[in-house]
Amino acid sequence: SMHLIVTDTREEAVNRAAGFIAGLVAQRGDPVLGLATGRTMEDVYRALVARHEQEGLDFSGVTSFNLDEYVGLGPEDVRSYHHYMRSLLFDRVGMPSSHTHLPDGTAHDPDAECAAYEKAIREAGGIDLQLLGIGDTGHIGFNEPPSPFDSRTRCVRLDRQTREQNAAMFGNDPDAVPDRALTMGVGTILEADSLLMLALGSAKAEIVARALEGPVGPEISASAIRLHPRCTVILDARSASAL
Ligand code: GLP
């Protein structure tokens, strides 16, 4: 039931992913989108902004929940995922902050914040479409290995490899990257009505092959998507090259 799409170019892969999301927004009007961050998604959000500006794609009814946020970074911090989302998507397509949700990395009680986040997802009626990238450790969201497939939104410790992967936003210093994050759990992600994973470039080829063809289990949290009944994976030729 996993639908795999491999495109020749990076641009086609991005356009397929953006088209998938835009189709749901146009058809439903008020979907609940699960959103992801990372460099891969920057191009997807640019493509969605272009559809808003050029075709009038209307985001005013959309509700969103992001996968994760760094512990200790407030929404005004340019390195936070709050800031990433506002600058790349929310402010550009007119999604008011009352419609958008990310875990609060500055919450004094992280456990309470994570429980409240789960409750907010439930009260919104659940996530219709969850967008996913993949990290070098095989994570979805920030679900570092091992992450049980029934894990929920919680505070996690980030692997060294993940802090290295994301160091560009932190002056290329992995030690400056927060060592903890709040993330939706694998179980939370699997409850979305459908999943859309996007991976680009040769640097992702090996981990993509392990996630899609290796053992399904908590050592590679991305492998969990193979258990979902409605899952689409979009790859460019480079990220698919080890399949
Ligand atoms: C971060 C996010 C992940 C994302 C990953 C991929 O770790 N928490 O959800 O999948 O980045 O990053 P990139 O797209 O920059 O390779």
C-alpha cells in the first residue's frame, strides 16, 4: 500500500509533493495538515507560496500541526522551527497563528506541553495529511533510534549525527544545536489519515534504502511508514539510487 514515485529531477519531486498538498487544500478547503521542516521542505513551501500567489490557492481554512521544535528556542528565534514556518509559509499564504501549531520549545513543563499538543491534534479531528522528511539517523520528526512505534509527542535527546546535520542554522557548530527537542511520536504520526514522505539528493540514498527496504522497527523510525495503509513516498533519482 506504499505508493512510490521516483522522478528524474529534484524539481519534479518537489512539484509532485507540492501538488499533492495543493490538491488536498483545493479539494477540501479546510484540511488539517501535518507539516515538516528541514532544507528539503523549503522548496515545497516555495512552490506552495507560488500557487497561492499565482493561482489563488486558498489557505485560509487550513489548520496545521508541525512535527517538532527545538527545546529552548522561542518563536522569535530565527533558528526555531516556529520562525522557519512563519517566514517560509504561514506569513506568505495568510495562515494566522490561531490556525498553526508547533510544540513550544520554551514550555516550563515539557510533558504538559506535549500532552496538550496531542489533545489539540485530537480536538482538531486528527491530521489529514502528514508531510515527512527523513533525517540521517532515519528519523521522522525527531524520533531518534530507538523510537517505539507507539511513542507519543514527547521530549527527546538529539543524536550527535542529527545535530551535525542541522548545524548550518547554528553557525556550523553542532554543539550550538540544542540537544533536545519536542517531537510528535511515531505513534502520533501513524495516526494521520495519510502520509507523504519526500527525500532529495544522493546524501539521503542510503538511509532511504534502509527505511524502505531494511527491517521495519524502532531502529529506523522512518521504516514505520511502511505499516501505514495510505503512504506516498516521493524521491528524486538521486535519493532513490540505492533502492
Ligand atoms: C530535521 C527535522 C526532520 C527532517 C530532517 C531532514 O531533523 N526534524 O523532520 O526530516 O530535518 O532535514 P533536511 O531536509 O534538511 O535533510
